[in-house]
Amino acid sequence: MMEIDIKELEKKFQLKIDKDIRIEPNDWMPDAYRKTLIRQISQHAHSEVVGMLPEGNWITRAPNLRRKAVLLAKVQDEAGHGLYLYSAAETLGADREQTIDDLHSGKAKYSSIFNYPTLSWADMGAVGWLVDGAAIMNQVPLCRCSYGPYARAMVRVCKEESFHQRQGFEIMTKLASGTSAQKEMAQDAFNRFWWPALMMFGPSDADSSHTEQSMRWKIKRHTNDELRQMFVDATVPQAELIGLTIPDQDLKWNTVKEGYDYGAINWDEFWQVVGGNGPCNKERVDARRKAKEDGKWVVEAAMAFAQKRSAKKSA
Amino acid sequence: MTKKEALYQYLLRMGDDSLILGQRLSELCGHGPILEEDIATTNISLDLIGQATLLLEYAGELADEPKTNDELAFLRIEKHYANALLVEQPNGNFGDTMMRQFLFDAYRKPLLEQLMQSVDKRLAGIAEKALKETKYHLRHSSEWVIRLGDGTQESHSKVQASLESLYRYAHELFFENEVDEILLNEGIIPAAKTLFPLWEKTVTEVLEMATMSLPKNNWKFQGGREGRHSEHMGFLLAEMQYMQRTYPNMEW
Amino acid sequence: MEKSKEWPLWEVFIRSKQGLNHKHVGSLRASDATMAIKNARDVYTRRSEGISIWVVPSNNITASDPNNEDSLFEPAQSKVYRHPTFYDVPDGISHM
């Protein structure tokens, strides 16, 4: 295609975006837009699927039948969400198996929060409340993302996730009003997950390489720092309500901006975890790779069976 | 043994079958061969935990000293669990998991169908709800047994091996003792001998479609129904009971 | 990695209740149609979102080309007489 044509198409494309017209799979789109979306959607899908592991770690040890069922249903939802998202990525031509192999080879990333271990039952509360809470902050604006299939997948995900954060907060509330051992467990989990949860919104705006273009394309609607601020402002009163202490001595209400000022985030730790040095990076990817390798013969068998049956039918 | 004691025992058997199999399947959440199957297995696990919740709740009300379903699920000693040995067997490979499920579902479905006619209305009600779920489980597990059996050479030999090792545990599902005698006379439960041919028919049909053959080894393990479990059971319970044992008498 | 072994992609359509059309909800992987229906039930109707499911192999769908959008759909836009609002109804008639 001639360069002049591409310029023209790009202009038309941006015009559509500016008018809030959704982009659909077969529409012309700039390569960079497609690539950005594939990267973001598949990272998002991987995060859902890897995110099953830290919580999956406590399903067999859940303290009662109700908690066991709720946690199972929640982790199952994450699998569903991963699937909706892989399905959205496939509309852009990203083959699911290839995408997953990129995760297993370390080429593709996922949310770093899932590289932290879940050490006690209270972590199920902290993860549901903080991690899902932060994820929802991120995801609600994505329901209006310019790419149709991604936006529609997010609508579905957000609808289903509303119970996730609540069940986490319910676990925490119960613990925080329980025995001293339970309170201690809750505070400890909160201490460990608070900062990593803040890091979930990604590097601060000054250091974020993708933000500007993504905002212009309406893949992103808020900057990382804006979302982080919204999360802090929403979460601090919740923690105070159930009597947990925010592990940040610098946290204070700022009357001018009508929001909380919070302490410095340890970005060193963030980049270390992104780079592979989180406490569980290896375990998480190994577990996913093992699931695929152990299931390879099953996938092959089902395919062989389907081929045999369709051969029989047409014979 | 009174009727009440017998019913308590019987509900424990059913409740524990559901609980322990549900617990086993829950270990797999996040580790399935493909996402779609991960979701399906978790659904089955959720159904079974739901059944256990209802069955153990009813059992708890009939206990000498009334107990909650959570107390029964999490605070008994190993000897007091009455599940069949089959359901406590480890997940093994996917073929083992599906074969264990299939052998169980093929028994559970006719059992629930007949329990719907029970003179005990509460048990009949639980059976009605559970039957809808179990029909789906049986379809799922039998379809997989057929796919694996008639899939590749590798899958055929793997799932045949699963059958060889698990078949020996299946006959215990038809265990009967004084409990059954009492409840049968009261019209509360069906006789095992009416269930066995139905189970056998399903198993034979599915294995035939799967191009598999019944094991030659006719040995029948039993013990679970009387509280004599396999070595695997202690570890399963240690994990499942961890929170309740470590932090006694707390609300979660 | 051998690509041919991957399960095919299926598009899923769900009827949420009696009286409504089946609506596209997404896609999934399955080795055959039976499995695709089952997977669709587990993936897309976990909260009773549907009472009927259609699955279609994705590669069996023929889509219109968005580059021809103008010639395919614009002619219809000028045929306003297909819409009831095109017609004047005398004041005395409330329902037609």
C-alpha cells in the first residue's frame, strides 16, 4: 500500500476514535495499535490465569465449607476471565497457544502482584480486597476502551468481579473482628500486600513509556498515577473502618487535592519483581508450563478422537 | 442400631463421598490441561462441595450431640470418615482423574434417581438437586473416558492403566451392612443390588465405546465405608483440616 | 510446537431467555462440537446467563468486508421508507 494511503487511513482511524466509534476486528487499524492491544490483552489474560495460582494455593485449606466454595468459584472466574481475554486477543490474530507459549518462555509478562506468595488464610482476604480492588480500578475504564472485543470482554469481567472484592473484604472484616491471632493475621497480610497493590498500577506517569499513545488511542482512559490515587483514596477509609493500620507513616489527608498523600513506592522492588526476581516468579510460570505439558497428551487425544469420528461420519 | 443412627451413618457416607471427591478435584483448580477443562473440573468440584454441605448438615442434626456441617467436615478423626476408598485416591494424571470420576458418577446417578423416591422427604429433596448436577458430571466423565480410550495409542494405554488401578476400588461403592438393612426396610434407601446392574451397564457401554476392556484382576478393596482408609487419606485430611486444627474454635 | 494439534476455535452464541435471539458472546477452544457446547455452558453461562447455546466453528463464518462498508450499508440508509416513522399517521389513530 502506498504511504499516502496509510496516512489517509490513519487519519480516518483516529477520527473514528475521537468520535468514540469502536474499532472492530476486521476494521483497518495501524499496526502499532494492533500490537499494543495484543500485548496488553494477552498480558491481561496471563494475569488472570497466573492469578489463579496464589489463591488456588489455599482452596484445599479453606477453613470452612462456605469459604471453600466461594474461593473455588472465584478462582474459577479468573480462568473464565483469562479465556474471555484470550478470545479477544484471538480476534486480533493472536493465536492462543502461541500467546501462552510466550508466557511460558518468559517473553510475555503478567501482573507482578502474582509473584508474591500467599502465606496465610488472611492473604485470601488481602488479595480479594486489595488486588481485585486495584484490578477493578484498572478495568472499569477499560469497558470503554476503543477496541470493541476488549471492551465487551471487560464489561463481562467487571460484572463478574464485583463479588470478588466483596468476598475478600468480608474475609478481612471477619478476621479483624476476631481473636488476637486472627487480627494479627489480617494486619500481617495487609502489610505484605499494601505496597505491591499500589505497584499494580504500573510505573509513575513520568516513567511510563506507553501511556501517552494509549490514551490517544483510547485504549487507556486514565494515567497510572490517577488510578493509583483513586485506589488509595477508596481503600484507606475501608481499612480504617475495620481497624487495620496502613503500613505507611507518610500517609496523610491533603486538603488541597482532596486526596491522600502517600509515601514513596519502592520502585527498585517493582523492577526486580518484573525482571524475574519476585519470590514466586519461577514457581508461577513453572506451574503453568507443567499444566500444559501434563495436558498435552489429553489435548492430542481429544483431537485424534474428533478426527476419527468425523472421518467415520463422512465415510 | 436405631433408624436415626443408621440414617446418620448413611448420610456420612454420601456426604463424605462428595466432600472428599470435591476436595480432590479442588486441588486441580489452576492446573487443568486446558482452561476450558479447568473450568469444567472446578464446576464439578463446586457441585460436590455443595452436596456435601447439604448432606453433612442433615447428618449433623441426627448426630448424638448435634453438630454443624463444618464440624463434621473438618473436625472428625480419620476413622470416622465413611467415604469409599475410590474417592480419596490421588488425582494422578488426567486419565486417572476422569476414570475415578466416571466410576463414581456411574454409581451416584442411579443412586440419586432412586433416592428421589425415598420416604425421607429431605433426603429425596437433596437427591433431586444433586441428580441434575450428577447427570452432567457423568456425561462429562464418560465423554472423556471415551475420548481418551479411543483417542491416541498413548491416551488409550494411559486410561486403560487408570482403569486397572481404580477398578479394584469401585465395588466398595456397593458395600452394605446393618445400616443399609435398616434403611432399606424403612423405604429410605434403595438396595445396592438394584444399583449394581445399572452401574455395570453404564460402565460396560462406555468402556466399549472407549475401545477399552474390563480388568482381569477381580480383586475388591474395601474399608473406607468402615473407616479403614488408604495412606492417602491422612494427608488429605491434614491439609483440609489445617485451619480448624491450628486455630480451634474460631469463626472464619 | 506442532500447530495442527491445537483444538479449533468456536464462536459461541447464547439465547439469554425465551423470546430473544441468540447473541454472540465470545469464543473458545474445543476438539469437537459436543465439547464446544459443554465448554460454552461452563465458560459463558456460569451465572445462568442462557437457556440455549449455539456453537459454530470460527473458520466457517464468512464476514462482510469493512472496506466495502459504504457500498453494503449506505444504500440501506437512504431507503427510509422501510421504517415506520417514514409515514404520516392521522391524529385520530393512536396505534398502528
